[in-house]
Amino acid sequence: MGIAYLRTPMTRRRVTLARVLALGAALSLPATASAHDQSFSYADIEWRGARLAVTVTLHRDDAATLLGVAPASLLLADAVSGPTAERLARDVAARFSIRGDAEGLRFRFLGASTVPERNSVAFALEALPRRPLRSIAVESRLFTVATQHETFLKVYVDGRLTRQDVLTAGHPRVEVYRTDAAGAAAAFTRYVAAGMHHIFIGPDHILFIVGLILLGGGARRILGVVTAFTAAHSITLALAALGAFRPPASVVEPLIAISIVTIGWDNLRTRHGGRDWRAPIAFGFGLMHGFGFASVLGEVGLPREVLAWSLLGFNLGVEAGQVCIVLLIAPALGLLERQAPRLAARVVAAGSWGIIAAGGFWFVQRVSAGG
Amino acid sequence: MGSMTRPRITQSVHAALVGARSLVLVASVTVAAACLPPIAHAHEYWLAPSRYDGIPGAPVSIAAVAGTGFRGERKPWSPNHGVRFAVRATKVLDLSAAAAAGELEWVRFSPSDHGGALLAFESDFTPITLDPERFDRYLRDEGLNDALAVRLAASRRLGAAVPGRERYRRCAKAWLTGDIERRATVPFGLPFEIVPLVAPGSGSTLPIRVLAQGRPVAGVLVKAWRTRLEPSGMPTDPSARDSSVVCWRGTTDARGEAVLDVRTAGEWLVSAVTMVPSSDRAIADWESTWASLTFERR
């Protein structure tokens, strides 16, 4: 977060007065210490039109640790009167970032003040981007040394509390969207990309889809199989993302591996004249894959303020990824089937055994790792 | 006209005087800060209800305070670190769902009868490292003699003192006065717990039992502090009041019990701490659990 500083001329008398007031403040505060205390900060963001007003409030003990000031009560004195406040604001800015529509924002430091009831120092900053933002990404790494540090974040959009979150070392970043059409569109686009990305980086999902289309059988049949898979995982993805039902990963992940073994085995069986069970298999195990997608979505985070649009976007992204795989493989297999049927049969057999082996490996790996 | 421009020499003198005054003030802050009570190695942690009288329908604001000498500052609710936050009244209610992250007032709760209510909070572990001297002094102050003996033996063996790598957690309880004694006297099931054997505040003595994982613990140092109530009978602001000195100190007997003298009216804090070798040596060498019980005596 880049900062431009506004220097307010301060007369010496004001400086003296500020120090007198600070002395009073320092003396009136309890002499509690940081040992055996929580480490926390607050970030309040007012997002109104094109203006972003940010207040970062640090507990004096944390701020003192950051600056190497001892005793911490002295910090409040200096924070009110100027130079230390700027230095601290610069340190805070280096660790607390806000991006607007994926671009860095330039913030102006407005001033620092004490918050006696919280034993804290508050820094006021503002950004005035050239155009209204559709989304912001907030990242807090304020205290990397204090691994349990928490930043309590509140984002107000046009005066309404839109998002509340706790940023930690394990969850340092959050994206917030405007709730209007522009914000919904931004969330939709972002989550379509996330859904596609997940399909392309997930070899288990790719292999299951490949297993479903390996036998071919014409466009209509493939469409039916893929639709069954889509319908199933859409149901469970929505259920899990909305918090209605989410089985543990220790159950879901081994079952996804079993789905891969099953589709490989089914291909071998069908190839020798058995009935084609791909659509029911796609639906049944598709339910498990939906829970798998949801766990990834849980890691990405679903913005509650544009929940429907982001969930729809993620699901469509997953579909788009699937369609890409089908469009890439199905025509090639169809062509091979027409041009060299014996080779195609060998490819199906070898492919199915490969799928079974991969699925089996993942099953053992996931069971031994507890999911 | 003369006041508009000050001669250069006078300006310099004025600046020097202002600078000197500022220096004196900054020095005063330093001296004053140095004169304040020394920063403790250990902080008590307690639940601080806005009232203890447990009147049905009267809302009670619940906060948690960390500090020393029964004075301290309110700490925000953290869903990441709160393992359990509940109340036992007509039934046991989970309060954590109603607590808002970052708020200093954790929840508001209204008793529904005159039976009293027992609030309980358990946190997860927080790691901390203290320098050797400071850690050993803290062990000595808190009567954690077993841990101290192990550390001193290790220091002698290694030929150097080692820093105190500790992780700590909190188990705090507060009693809102009422006439159904068992709500207070039945253990809550916290990992380390001060269990009153009678309703706290109901008599001039308070027999207690200290439990660790449900079992009585002998030889635990128990301390108690008292602070006055407002004339209205409400507790005073824990961040604005004076520090209190320990007004009762004792050690649990073979049955894990102790009897506190609580004859003076006021708000009471009873605290105890246990320390055992850490079950996760990658994070800490020691793990402490701090138990507290707050109540009022009229």
C-alpha cells in the first residue's frame, strides 16, 4: 500500500501541548504488558463511491514491538505528536496491503490518534482511485513474528457492514466485492477462472472425466454422461458451499480415488460386452467430486456479499474446464476409433489400466494420510 | 507590529526553551513509566461480567480481561482461539455462536431465573518465549516449583540457562449469583478448573477444589484478589481501577482442596496455574493452563 504523507504544520506550542496531553494519557493507562496477551489489530474500511477510507488500529504493545519502543506507553505519546506516527504508518503500510480491482492503490496518510479504551493507536488513510472499484483485496501480514496475530476486519460498503473477517497467518487475504451489478460481474468472472483453474490443476478430476469418455459411444451418450456428472457435483458443491452438509476430507478424498478405479474397471468390463453404467457412475461419484470442489472453494473463500454469483461462476468454470477436456479428447478418440479400431481398443484398455493404477495409488496415499 | 517578527536570537532562545521543556516532559514520561508497577511475567485472565447479581431478565455484558493485580484490559473475542465459551443456567448454552469477532463485549446474556449462572471459557494454546531469568522468576512467583527444578537441573547440566519456551491457555469461570448451588459446584469439564464447593459469595469462606483433567491436584498455589464494588453494587471498570494486592494465598491439600477467606465484600478473583512438559516439543517445552474464578461477595 503506497503512502503519500500529508504534513500538517505544528507549532512548538502545539507540540508541547500534545506531549503534555500524551503524558496524561500515558500515565492514566494501565501498565499491562504484552506477555501472556493476545496480539491483535483492527482494520476498518469505509468504501463509499470511489473513496476508500481505512483505519488501522494497533494495540500499543504490538506497535511498540514493531518499532522497538519501550516502554509501550511512550509510544502513545509520540504517536500523537508526529514523526513516530509516520514511521509506524510506513511500517504498517508495508505489511497491510489493499488492492483495488487487482491493482495497487496509493494511500494518503491522514493522521494518527490514540484509542484509550483499546490502549491502541489508530492510523487513518485514504485512497481516491480514478474510477470506482468493483472489488478490493485486503491482505494483512502485520505481525509475522507473532504467529497468532489476528486482524479483525470490517468492510463497510456505502455505509453498510458488508464483510467481517479475521485475518491470520493462515488466512491473510480476503476479497470483497461491491453488491451492485459491477461487483457481481467482477465476482462472477473471478470465480469462473477459479473453477477452470481447479479442473486443470486437479489430475484426479481430469482422470475421472477422461475415464468417463474413454469408451466413446457417440456425442449423445457422452453428453448424457457428462451431464450426469455435472448435475451431481453441482448439487453437492452448492450444499457444501452453503454450509448445509460437508463430509470430512478424510472420507471424500479416498472416495474420489475409488471413483477413478471404478470408472477404469467399468471401462474394461463394458469393453467386453457389459452394459454401459457410465451415467449412473458419473452421477453417483459426481456427488463426491462436488464435495471435493467445495473444499477447494473453501480455501479460495466465497464472498458472502455476492454468494450466488460467485458460486454460479465457480460451477460454470468447472463445467468450462470439463468441456475443454471433452472437446480435446473425445474427437481424437472418435477419429482413432474410425481410422484404427484395433489400436483404439488397445488405447482404451491401456488407458483404463492406467486410470485404475492412478486411482489405486491415490486411494492408498489418501487413506494413509488420513484424507 | 513588534509581535509579528521576533528577533532571531530570541527565536533561538525560545526554541531552546521549548525544546528543553519538551525534553523534561519526555523524561517525565519515561520516569513515570518506570515508576509504574513492574510488568509482570504472568497475567491473570478472568471473565468480567458487568454485574454479578444474576437478576432474571437483567442483561449482563460479558467481557474477558487480562492483567495483573485484578486490573487489566479487556480482550477481544477471537473465534480462532476460543475453544469453549458457554453458560450453565437453566441449561448449558453455547455462547460462542453469539460472540462477535473482535468485540470487547463478548456477549450479552440475561438470566432467566434466580438460580444463578456459571460462565466458562477455554482458549487454545498461545506460544510465548521468555528469557531465562524472566521465565524462572515467573515460575518462582507462581509456585511452579516442579518446572523450576527441572529447568535449574537442565541449566546446570548444560552450563547455560535456556529461554522459557512455553505455550499457555486460559480456563476462566465467573459465577452470577443465584440460589441453585449445584450450577456453581458441578465441574464444567475444563482442562484445569477451580471448582467452588459452595456457591461463591454465599459465606465468609470459600472451599474450592482444583481439578486438572477432572482430577484433584495437590500442591497448587491458589491466589485471590479483591476489589471494591461501586456504591450501586456494580463492578468497577477493570481498566480504570487501582491494582489490588494478593489478599489470600494458599496451596491445595492432598485432596486438591483449599479454603479461602472471602469475608470482605467486593468483587473477587481466584486464580491458579499449572505447568507441565509440553505435549508438542516442536512448539514449546512447557505448557501452562491458567484457571480463574470471579464472583462477588455482598
